[in-house]
Amino acid sequence: MRYTIINTLLIAAFVVGAISCSERYTTYEGDEYLMFSDTLSVNAVTADGTPFKVAVSSTVKRDYDRTYAVEIIDKGSNAIEGVHYRLQSNTIVIPAGESSTDVVIYGNYENIEPTDSLGFTLQLVMRDELKWNLYPESNRTKVVMFKACPFDINEWGGTKQEPRYCLLTSQLLLEYMGTNQSYRRLVKCYKHEKLDNTVVMDDLFYDGYDVNLTFDPSDPSRPLLTLADGQVIGNEYAVFGIAWGDGKILAQTSPVTSYVSSYNSCLNYATMFVRVYIKDFSSLVGYVGDFYNILEWVSKEEAEEMMREGV
């Protein structure tokens, strides 16, 4: 989600500069340029008030502090300064001997709705000769904020006696329904007895095959969901009508980097890409494909209504 604008040439410049480093801190003999490290910065706003940072880089180090102003561009922004966020300061300082610093921003958790995607543009105020013509927009960055509610495993999994409920909408089931009646199914969810931040999804894709899903709340800006490799999700005969391997259908979270499996604690839903494959015991037979799935956690009352409707 973040698009870097510092390419291999700049990295090479840092390496060359490091080799020629002296006690004066100057490590790069070329021109000095100042820029945001990314053209897009996507950030989580959390309930504990922790600020997020937008990185700024220089192509050189100096033996003195360098101070620059930062301004907010209103055009194209839907976030309001003082309402949705505030800057810690309208100036930044690159300390002596350093080549980077950060713009520190505080998001206002209470004023951001769970469905909001708020953004604004920052611009560095500096001399024209510090702008790198190779990257004419590098003095600006788009800052996007979203609300990240606290993670609570109890919101995702109950107990076997009092489970939570999840509505699965599955591309896998749409293409390979097996004995199922629909590509949508209501699933019981309960906390795993031994694994942290893990829920057991009862008969997630096919009857008789429970699946473990693990939540990773360590980085609120990247709340990732994982289906561990090697879990059995179905039977080849029941789903395909034939067996090419040992009869088991296996799955894992898709390793394709553009297929991100994640969850939203504010809205209690998750999106998950799964890679489905077949083995003949230890040998890989082949991949069935990568499939997109939506999981929506619903209340007990909503689940009971869905049951009456035959979901």
C-alpha cells in the first residue's frame, strides 16, 4: 500500500557516501535533495492516542541541524485539521549527522468513524534547489488515515457452548460447491483452547472439516489474518467427484503478495485469500487456485434469522 520513490540509484548513493564517511558527517558528494520517503502513507489511528509518523529523507548528511517547514494542502483533502488530526509541529528537524526525520501526526480516534477513509496532503517548504527534478512530486505526500479499533479475540470467537457466528461468502464454494447448497454459509466460531489469537471455524468450507484462523494484532495498520499451511478443508471425492491425490483438499493463506488477508476490528469482518492444493501424501500434485473469501461476523440474533431463512 505504500509506494516508495527512493530507487536503486539513491540507495547506491548512500552506499558510496557511507564508504567515504568522515568526521564531518558528509557522506554524499552530489547535490542535496529533500523529499518524503513515500508518495502515499496509510496509517491506523488507535484508541491509545499513539501518533503515526511520515518519513522525510535527504540525500546527504550534514554536520548541523536542518529545519524545514511543513504545510497542509487543503485541495483534495477530506480530513480536517484540528478535527480529525493535528501535526505535532509545522516544522521538522533533521539532526546533525542524520539524513532523515519524521512528521509526527496525532489522529483523533473519537472523531473518525469506522467506515471513514480520510486523507490530506503534506508539502515540504524548502528552497527550489532542494527539489529533485527526477521526482518532481517528491516534496508532497498523500496521508490516509483509518480507524483501528482495539483487538479482542472474544469478538471473533466464543466457546463451543456459546459460539460466535460468521457468514462466509466464498469464491471457492462458488466454483467448487461440492455437496453444499450455496456459496454462502453460516459458520460457528470459537476460541482455540491452546493457540493465542486463534479461532476454530466449524465446517468453514465443507462439512466435517474445521479450520483454524489466526489474527495478528501486532501492527494496527496491518491487521493480518492467517490460515496456516497444510490444513485440510475438504475431501476430493465429495468436492470434485474424483481424487488426483490422497483424497485431501489442503489450503493455506495465499502467498501472492498482492492478495492480502486482513480483518477489521471496528466492523467485525475479514477478507481472506486462500490457496487450495492437492498432495499425494508428501508430494505436491497441483494447485486448484487462489480464492477470495469474505467473512462477516454477525450477532446471535442475526444468525438465528439467517438459519430460519435457510442460510
